[in-house]
Amino acid sequence: MFDRFKKLMTFTSIIFYLLLLFLISRLYSANQEKKNKIAYLEVQLNITRKVIETNVKNEAANRLITLRQLEYERKHWSETNEQVKKLQQVLANDACSKELLPDTAIKFLRAN
């Protein structure tokens, strides 16, 4: 009887040990999966940060280019307006400038 009890306890302890190994293995596997998922998410987060930083830099560069273009256009516009005003002042006293060009002169200019 004692021998049977001993065998039963040995068998039970082996089953318990195998069950314990199985549970430890599952926990380790789940932990590894979580670590892999965290590493993947960290990589994705870094990529997203870099994309956002690049977009912010590009937007700043685009704003700077736009401001420069607007300044250039304002400067060009004011210079053109000044030249037109000067031309109008010069031509204001000239009687010939107030007359229309003859049709033959216009055709000649368009042809060339």
C-alpha cells in the first residue's frame, strides 16, 4: 500500500512539474510576444515622429519661401507702379501720346 502511495505521489509530482513547466513556457512566450509588440510599436512611433518632424520642417521652409515670394512681388509691384506713374507724368504734357496709333502702324507692329 505504501508502495502504491509512493508511486502515485511520484506520478502526481511529475504531472505537477510538467504542468508547471508548461505554464512557465506559456508565460515566457506571452512575455516575448509583448516585448516584440512593444519593440514594433516603438519603431512605428519613431518613424511617425520622424515623419512629423520632416513635415514641420517642410512647412516652415514653405512658409519662408512663400514670404520671400510675396516680398519680391510687393517690391516688383511697387517698382512697376512707380515706373507707370513716372511714364504718365512724362507723357502728360505730350500731345502725341494722347493720340491713337494708326491701324497700319498697329498691323506692322503685330506682324513683327
